[in-house]
Amino acid sequence: MESELIGEVKLRNCHLVYREGSNYRVDVIKAQRPTIVFTKNITCEVVEYLYNQLKGHQVNKDNTPDSL
């Protein structure tokens, strides 16, 4: 299946987000050494849920549990 890079989020590490068919994949890359540390596969249902729950909100690590 072909992957399409759809975004990049830089937090402590770099997170590359890919679309793979109707699902998504996130590769996390450590800042100290540019190698993939781990990969998470995320279904479209999870992405849709998070999008709808967090739309219009600014979320950080401290208020995430209250936002969901």
C-alpha cells in the first residue's frame, strides 16, 4: 500500500504523519539521532473521533485528559 506524507508535528521529537488508504501511520523520530524510534498505526475512526472532540481547542499534555 502506498503511503502519502500529510503532515509533520515537531514536539520533543518529530512526528511524521502518513495516510495509508483509509488509515494513518505516525513515525516518531528522535531529535538526537534521525532514526525512526517507533511507528503507530491509527484507524480512520480514531482520527475522526479525535478531530471531532478537539476541534477548536488548543490542547497540551496537561489538559488532554480533560479535553477528551
